Amino acid sequence: MEPRKASQSLTILTDLVLPSETNPLNNLFGGELLARMDRAASIAARRHCRRITVTASVNHVAFNKSIALGSVVTVEAKISRSFNSSMEIFLDVWVEDRESGNRSKANEAIYTFVAVDDSGRPVQVPAVIPETDLEIERFKGALRRKQLSLVLAGKMKPNDATELKALFME
């Protein structure tokens, strides 16, 4: 299976925050943002492996900044690393200032998707080739995050988590 560049999975969704999508403070519902991120991550995963993909987990979400009614929101999703049948997708959420047009980062998330066949059984996915400094940083971090997840789930012994141990050893 031919490896694919992380940049080939880049997905950018831009939309407006409408009144029906806001809470009593006129900010975007967190669940609405999660749904937008899930759609962007799904497209990025599918672009990477060219298979049906399903959400396996939402590993991390940071709601750092509220997003006001009427804001232009851009969700950028890109594969950070793939494993056997799973793919980690890193998402950045940007908000445009209404007057200046400047973008600021509002939120981020990390999702995991799995590629499946028509029967829903996991299938192998291509490796990821990171190119930029940020892609390389996220690629390396993905293995640590996966090992931590496996240790916490009891599926890997802490002593076998080589990437995690390397953080604390010289």
C-alpha cells in the first residue's frame, strides 16, 4: 500500500454560526462544533485511505474560546498518523474577526477514525508521510497518544510504551 502525504488529506470546512446553533449566551453550542469537526475529520480520513471510515473516538477536545453568533468558523482537519486500520486526525478551529478578517485559533481536537469494508470490518490504511514541522510534531505525538490510550485501557503494559518512557528518560 502506497504511503500518502498528510497534506493530501487536508479538509477545510467554513461556515457561519446561525441563531439555531447557539446557546442562551449566543455562542455556538459545543455539540454543534463537535458535529462540524466530526464531518471534517471524516472527510480527511476518507481522503487518506479512500475507504469508508467511522469515528472510533474523540480523544481530545479543547473549547478554548467561545464562538459568537454570526461568526465565520473554519475547521481544518488533517491526518496526523495512521496505524493498522486507524487514523488520528488533528483538527484546528479558527474564527474570523468580523471587522478585520483576521483569524484566531478558537479550539482544537483529535479524533480517531477506522477504515472499514462494506461489511464494517476494519481494513488496512496507508502510512502517512509528514512534511512540515507541524506535521512531523503531530506525527510523533500521535504514537505517544496511542500508547497512552492503550496503557490506560489495559491493552499495553506501561513498560512496553517505549515512546512514553522516552519522555521521562534520557
